[in-house]
Amino acid sequence: MGMSVDTVAKDHSPTVTVELRQYLEKIVQELDTRHTLAISSLKELAFAKLDALEKSTNAAFLGSEKAITKAEDAQRDYNSRSNEFRGQLDDQAKTLMPRIETMGLFKAQEEKAESARAALERRLDEVKSDVASLRESRSELGGKEKAVTVDVQEGHQKANLNVNIWVGVAVALPAWILLLVMMMGHK
């Protein structure tokens, strides 16, 4: 294209003629170099950012893996302790008696005790009645025995009295006779 541009400076200096194509090619080449450098810089920056993001993601992933592992271990420990506690509660529940059943047993025991107390009171009344009957019977027998004893004692006393009287008479009679003889003899 052989066109040339004459440029006239404002200060009226000599005119420089540059070929338009070369000028444009040079501008395009400079722009291309600038863009290539900019793209290259942006590429490097993007790769550096991606690399940093990948490292950060990997670190976060490793951290979350560790956290997950720790959480799983902690959950296993908790489940183990919880299962032990549940087992203890289950064992305790198996060995403890329910309140309703306990109250039923207490009521049954109270009824048995009340029944035994009533039977004991009836038996005690029977024994008291038997004792009273025995006392009455003994009194009657004792009265009869006493009467017999009194009769025997009275018979012995009468016999003893009779003997005493005869002994007294036997002792006193000679004394009387002697007293009479003495009184007659003094006259």
C-alpha cells in the first residue's frame, strides 16, 4: 500500500513520513506483547491462586478429615459409655421391683398379718376362756377338797379335843380328888 502520511509539526519542523502499515503493525505488535505479558501474568496469578486454593482446600479437607475422625471417635466413646449406662439402667430395671407390684405385695402381707393377728386374738380369747374355765373348775375342786380337808381337820380337831378333854379330865380328876380329900381332912 504505498501510502504515506505527511505530518506537519506545529512548530513548522520538517515533516516525517512513516508508513502507515508499519506504524500499525508496530502498535499491534506492542499491544500483542503487552497483552501476552498481561495474559501470562494473569495466567501465572490464576495458577498461583488455583494452587493456593488447592492447597487451602487440601488443608481444609485434611483438617475436616481429622475433625471427622475425632468426632467419630468421640461419638464411639460416647455410644460405648451410653450403652454401658443403658445396660446398667436395664440391669437395674430388671432387679428393681415395680411400685405397683411392691404395693400389691405389701398389701398382701398386711392382709396376712391382719388375718394372723385376728386368728391369734381368737386363739387368745379361747385360751383365756379355757384358763377361766380351769380356774373355775379348780375352785370347785379346791372347794370340795377344802371342804373334805376341813371336814377331816374338824374330825381330827374333834378327836383331838376329845382326847384333850379326856387327858384334862384324867389329869384334873386326881387333882380334884386330892383337893376334896384335903378339904375333908381339914375339917
